[in-house]
Amino acid sequence: MTGSGDDLLDRLRRAHAGAQMRGWDFSVLDGRLVADDPPWDFEADCLAALRGARRAVDLGTGGGERVLHLLGELSEEERPELIATEGWPPNLPVATENLAPFGVPVLAYDAEAGDRLPFEDASLDLVMCRHEAVDLADVARVLAPGGVLLDQQVDGRDAQELRDWFGGEMQYPRARLDVDREAATGAGLVVDEAQEWAGGMTFTDVQALVVYLGLVPWDVPAFRVDDHREMLHQLAERPSIRVTQRRYRLYAHRPGRDVSP
């Protein structure tokens, strides 16, 4: 994206101000953001585990988009009792509206705020967690013997280029596989899979990048267009803008009898 300095900055200000997340929907960036995928298929793993579960939870459900997709792949006979949680208040009514027709309740839960998982001890046989803060000791508490945790996280070092360009500190320095593996084993879980991955995320232009920063403000919490004029002009000269994605997965189970049918 090129243009006069004032024109460019005005467009970027409007783009950033207008970028608001509803649920977990990046469709506003369709065709403008291309992200590599990890070598594992988290959604397929969740789907397979749901087919053998009786009672399961999706932590950090966003607007319920993942649950809707997963339910669409399951027959009525395969569907377990399914609950969702969400920690970001604006998403709670979105997820509730989307999932209520399918009989999936949405409960408020935010591990970062110190919340305790709203489930009885040993009451779940599947916990799914994608990009949501989680207390692994509390997960171990609510899993029944033989119950499974499927967890995919954003590494705290994700998109370090954004902090290099715009400043700020890493928001989640302890979001690392080694830390979570230790926490899981310390809670009595048996780790079945532990894998890290780094890939790329490419924006077609600087306006797409600024929209992204508006959608996920926790990546650069203090970002303001006017504070970074020179850097944004430099990025606008690039044919595309690429940052590094970092993900990891931790799959584990609570030892004991197998609770699957």
C-alpha cells in the first residue's frame, strides 16, 4: 500500500479503529492474510476424541465457531454431552446465541483471572483447549480416570516481529511447551504428545496488518497508528509483510481406567 503520508496514515487510523472482533472471526482479512498450518491437525484430533467421549468441554470457545464445525461433522449418535467456556466477556453472548440451538451451554471461565473450572472433580472425559489460557492442575482435577486433554497453544514468542517493530513486552512469556509439560506431569497427567512448530503468517499490505492488530489487541496492547508513523511507512513499501507464527500442542491423559465406551 502506497500513497501520500497523510493519506496512508488516515486510512490506517480508520482501519484500526474499525477492526473489532466478534466471536473468533477473521473473515474481514480473507484474501489479505495467509497463515501456514502446523503439521498436526488439531480439529481432526478433537473430532476423533469427541466420537469416543461422553462428556466434553471446549475451553475458550470464542463465538462457538469451532464447536459448530465439530458438531456438523458428528452424527446425533456420536455427539457427547458438550459444554463450552469463554473468558472474554464480549464473546459470551455471541457464543451463547450461536450454540444455544444445539443444546450447548456456554459458561464464563477465565483462567487468567484465577477462575476455577466450573465442573465437579473427575466429571469430564475430554477437555479441548485451543489458544486459551488454562490451569493444567485444574484440568487434571476435572478429568475422569482415562480422560483426555487436547491442548494447542500460541507460544509466547509468537509474532516477535510485531514487538520488534512497534515495541512492547511479551505478554505471555510462560506460554511455552516446556513449562506446560512440567505443569501437566506435576499435576499427575501422562503426556502423550508434545510438539512445537514455527511457520509464517503473511499480510498482503500494511493495512491488513493494522486491521489484525485491531482484532487481536493483546499482541501489541499499546499500539496506536500515530506512534509508529515511520515504521508503518517502511512496512507500506514492502510487497507483503511476513511474521513468524509459533504454536505447540500438548496431549495428555489422566491415568486410570478407560472411560470411553
